[in-house]
Amino acid sequence: MKNVNQDDLFVIETFVQFLLFEKGLSDNTRQAYQSDLIQFARYCGAQQLTLVEVTQELVTAYVADLIDQGISERSAARKFSSIKKLFKYLLAEKLIQQDPCQFVKPPKLSVYLPKTLSEADVSSLLDAPCEDDPIELRDKAMLELLYATGLRVTELVSLTFQQVNIELGVVRVIGKGNKERLVPMGELAQDLIEQYLNYARAELNKHNSEILFLSKRGGQMTRQTFWHRIKHYCLKVGISSEVSPHTLRHAFATHLVNHGADLRVVQSLLGHSDLSTTQIYTHVAKLRLQQLHQQHHPRA
């Protein structure tokens, strides 16, 4: 890599391999770590320092520089998190004597409220595909399962037969870090998957694939293709807001919280390792509650 000290490259590669084997990172996460750390190593090199020579002042200056560049709070926080994990590793390996990130404050994050859909809009979207068409029946089953389980889109498009038990009504999901969780799917999703298997899948299964929801060519559907299918149905029913597969995951969680579901249960269903990640949905629920109060309370 240009402008990066070879020793630093070796340190980064060793650290990323450690994360890969110890934490079971996905390829996307691994590449994000590598990219963030190489960017930081270039910054260090410009200051005539290697990674093992980094000071607290340099890390502070780098974080300030990221913010000055106008990158998002979330991206700056992610980059700082990558650096912090690297130095924690170097300290444990006794390659440095002191953690230069120990007293550096991370970039402050604003409360991020994910975009969601009302229950009425979700119903319209789920009803949009036509069950008489094999492709649309597949889409309808996928949309229903996505809203019923809160799966990530990657988890949905990569589902195999072995992961879905229609009789018991559960999905065995392999999530981030190869963590496994069981998620109930509900009767509507069960019925639609059965319909899809009985009346549509045979027309798409050209290669004896184990993937549950097949593309037109009989292989695994891409995330982008499914996103385009959702956009198609949003236009069909007049939903003008930007909707992605992740919007339905947010809707799943938000509607559960709105109806009184325990946050720990929602955390388990979503596959969040940290409860703080799930707590965002209490903010969404409170915001919706305030809107309803203002619209309908006589003295609001």
C-alpha cells in the first residue's frame, strides 16, 4: 500500500487476522477495519511516526482532523473505534507500553432515529405483490418474513432450507460474527412460504440450489435486487418515503416496542450483542407517542 510503513502494514494485517479468528468478523467488517487503520497509518507516516510510536496528542489531532474534514459523526466514531481496538490489542501483546487512546474522547454521536414505516404503510407494502405471479409470490413471502422476524437483508437472501422450520414456525439465523439465533416467524409468514414452495419455487429452481428464495436465474438473490423489488412495490402503493430492507427491520423492532415488547426480547430477536444498540427503538417509540398525543389529545 502506498505511503504506509511496511511494519505498520504487518501490524494491521496481524490485528485484522486476530479479529477474523477471534471475533468471526464478516468480510465487510474486516475490510472496514483494514481501510480505517491504513488511513490512520498514512496519517501517522506523514508525522514521521509508526503505529507503535503513536501518542495521545496524535490520536486527538487525528480525530479533530476527521471532524474538520466534514465526515459524518458516525464514520468518525467508527474510525476511532477501529484505532482504539488496535491499540488495545497492541497493549495486550506488549508491543506498546501505554494505550494512546485511553484518555481520548470519542467523537460525540447525536441520537440517531432510524427511519421506519407506520403499521398502515407496512400493511400496504406487504399486500402489494400479487400471489398469482411466481416472482411476486416469492417477494410477498420475503417481505412478510422480513417484517415478521426483523432479519438483516443479508440474512434473508442467504437463507437455506435447513434454516427454516415451517412446521415449528422458526428460523435459525446465522448473524454477524457467525452467531446463531432462533426467531419465530408467525403464521402469515409460514403460510406464504408454504405457498411459495408449493406454487412458485419449482419454476425458479434451475440448479438444485439450497437457497430458499431464488432469483430469476435460480441462484441467490443480491441485496441490491431485493432493494429494487421493495422500491417497485412502494411506487405501486404510493409510499413516497425512502424504504430499504433495513426500514422493515426497523419497523419490526419499533412496532414491537410500541406494543409493549420487552427490550431484551427485541434485542434477542434482532441479534444485537449490546442492549444499547436496541435502546434506540425506545426513542422511536417515544417520538411516535408524542406525535399521536399532539394529533389527538384535546389539550395537546
